[in-house]
Amino acid sequence: MFQDAPIYHQLVAERGDVPARVRDAATSILRELDHVMGGMSLPALSTSPLPMRQPDASARAALQLPRS
């Protein structure tokens, strides 16, 4: 996902792989919830990262981001 992003690798080295930790925590919570709810059918979490979205015009205006 971030193969050509040296800043991402630097952040992972400094802070750990936060997205992976969040996915692990979400999976654990989902399993616990499934157990508590008596095995009701709950949606499975995807282990693949979500695609990056470009901010829309209002978000760019709010953040004063240049157009790409």
C-alpha cells in the first residue's frame, strides 16, 4: 500500500504499525461481540486496507488543499 512512501516507513519505525494494531483490535472486539450476542451473524472485517480517497471540493476548501 505504501511501498513508495518513505515517510510511512519512518512513522511505522517510530510509532509502530498503528493501522495493523487498529485492525487487530477491531477484529478482537468483533469476535467478543459475536460471542456476547450469541453467535448472531455479524459482518466480517476485511483484512485488506481501505483505498485512499481524494478529498472532495468542500474538504479541500476547508483545509485549503491545492487541487491535484
